[in-house]
Amino acid sequence: LLQRHGPVRAVAHDLHPDFFSTRFAVELAQALGVPALGVQHHHAHIAAVVAEHRIEGPVIGLALDGVGLGDDGQAWGGELLRLDGASFQRLGHLSPLALPGGDRAAREPWRMAASLLHATDRADQIVPRFGPLVGEPVAAGLRQMLDRGLNCPLTSSAGRWFDAAAGALGLCHHQQDEAQAAMALEQAAARALARRPDLSPLPGAVLHPDGRIDLRQLAVALFDAPDADAAAAGFHLALADALAEALIG
């Protein structure tokens, strides 16, 4: 099967060294006696679209997903990239949020909501808001992790921003299935827009000169939103506008 389209000249893999696919690709390349080439996750996403549509020349693309290791060693996931063949330049990205507990934060959206509070100088609200939900010792321990930066890697992941928004609105605190929080947020937004198609984006998104798309002040308003569905719609609309502004700029 591997030789169907001619001899294999190289095997590409994700940059993350702990992925099974990475380890398999390296082992396969060694067995075949060919190079193993690490490719940045979001570069690969956009390059796949470029290849599918046979686009020639440089392109600018958005890649929005859960996680992929960046070439700076941090977790990326909300990326504006300029691609030119095998090279890419990072033009912009969603502002990073801390992942308190590492991968566990991806399964417990309340942790991302707590991270958002911490990132907006509202750390004192973490225990009062989430203590009744997860227990005060757990909430207090997470606040200490964030204060100390202990096991709190940063990520620009769009998926984790959706988790933070869903957690802030009380739509999902623990995920039983992949993307459960993001789907709950989308469903809430769809309900609101079905009732009120003229809903406006929430204010607060900022595009910084260095390319950061800062959603912190936008998203922190979700904690006290009187209508969770309308706020979910406003968040989606504001995010779409901010991404469009970054692309045009």
C-alpha cells in the first residue's frame, strides 16, 4: 500500500513527541530507511486545504482547533498563519490562557473559566464561584496553581477558549465527550439567533499590534450575563468579527 504511488521518500509527523502518531511515524521512517519530517500542526491543517484546492503561491489561513505544539514549544490552537510552500510565518493568534492541571483542563471547562478569571485579575472569584461546584479545597488548590504557575502551561487554543466561555456561562463544567462544551456553547448561540437574528457581537475583543487577538475582556463578561444563550451568540459573533479583522489587517 505504501508503495502504490511510488517509493516512500519521507514520513511526516506532528511536532508533539508524545503523540502515538509521532512515535509510529518515526519508527516507520526508520524501518523504511527514509527521513522523518516534523510538521507544525496548524501549518499542516492549512497546507492540506492548499493542496486539496491546488492553490499556487503564498496564502493566509486560519487554523482553529484544540491543540498542536507550536515551534516555540507552547500549545497552539487559534492561529493566523502565512504559508508559502513548506514555510510558514505566525502572523497572529488568540491570546494564551493557562491550562491549570495541563490536559485535565481540557476535560473540565470550569478550570478554563477559572483560568479566565485569573487572567483578568479576578482570581478572588474562583473559590466563591466554583467551590460550590467542585468543592472549596479543589477550587482553592486550582487558584494556588494559577498563582504559582504550577502545571499551568499556556495555550492559544480556540477549543480551550470555547471551554472557558461555556464554563463561564454554566453550560458545561465537566466534559463526558470530546467537544461537549463547545457544542453546548454553539447550541445556546443557535437558540438565541433563532429567536433574535439581529443580535450584536459582545464588546471587548481587542486586536493588538503584535497580532494577538485578545478575548479576555470579552469573555469575562459572560460570568454575569443575564441570558446565557444571547451571551453565547454574542461571543461567537465577536470572535468571528475579531478573526475577520485579523485576516483583513
